[in-house]
Amino acid sequence: MKADLHTHTIYSKDSLTRPEVLVAACARRGVEVVAVTDHNAIAAALEACVAAERRRAEGQPAPLVIVGEEILTAAGEVIGLFLAEFIPAGLSPQETIRRIRDQGGLVTVPHPFDRLRRGPMTAEALEAIWSLVDAIEIRNARTTFPSDNERARAFAAEKGLLQTAGSDAHTPGELGQCFVDLPAFDGPEGFKRALAQGVVGGRISLPLVHLHSSYAKLRKKVTRKA
């Protein structure tokens, strides 16, 4: 199954993609599993689950949707997967991880060594929490420098952590740009077993994709003022 484990929708301030559009685009692009991981929000992920179920009821292909959230902690971002409840931003990494675990979720660290990001986990915080983490994102399509992804891969291998990948898509056309091919699974523990057998694939997006995010933020800002 082709799994894109890091995506965004209009519930993120830097995306204009609606949940139902994301689901339909995944079906077109052969993405069979998608984690919807908006910045500090899970509402879109829940809506995407409904949209996927609606498509299946109509006899149309639809991805399996994992409810996730990219959470800005006091020391950088972590992703919670298989969530049932929203987790607020600004907590310590340890408290954020505890809240993910309390609802049976899994913890991943996105783009940990991306030198151009504003919100990656700091090196000090990552060293302090890595033993509490399930997986490291080793290939992010919006990480401009391949060496930053390679550094993440080396860190995951050194620590014996599972490895994820995602497009970090903020537009439908980016979906599936980076992915993990993994066997079918059921639930968080089954996902971990499948991820252990997964093969990371895909390629980095052109840096121009960041212009879409800048446009989305500007458009939302103008709309709020109107």
C-alpha cells in the first residue's frame, strides 16, 4: 500500500486544500493510505474520514485515512497519528507525547534536520525524547536539501527507530510525492509492524511549491480583513 504520512488541508494556515479534495486527489494519484496532519488541528482529518467513507459507499476508490496532527511543541514539531482528540500547541515535547500516548496514538518527528524550517524539533530536544518516539520522518518532499533527509535517515538508523515519509503536501498535486510502500495493517500496532517492513520512495518537490503556501497564507489574511 502506498502511504503518504504527512499532508495538510485548509485547516492549516498555509494550505487551501479541502479535505474532500485531498481524498479525491489521493484516489487519483494512487495513494492508498494518507495521514492528514494539519498544523495544530484534527478537524480536517475527521472530515477526510467521512469523505472517504462516502466515496466507498458510492463505489469509488478512496484511501484509508489516518487521523493525525502536526503539533508545535515548546521545542519544535511532532506528529501524532491515530488520534481521537485534538492536542494543543505550546506544550513541552514530553507532555505532548504523553497526550498522544494517552489516546493510543503513535509519535513521529517530521523533518527533524531541515535547516530551512521554522518549526523543526531542536537537536537538544530530539536527543532528550528520541526514546519516547516511534518513528522519524526520513524523507519529506518539501525538505529542499537531500542531505537533511539523509541526516534524518542516519539518525533513525542509529537509534533503531521506524522510518516514515510524506509529501508534506499543501496542494493536491503534491500528494504521494514521497511515500512508504507497506503491507496492509489494522490499527496502530499493526501499522508499526507494517512500517517495519516498509520501503521509502518518492522524490523531493520543486522549491516552487512553497509559493503555494505563501499564497494561501496571504489569501486567508486578506479574506479575514475583508
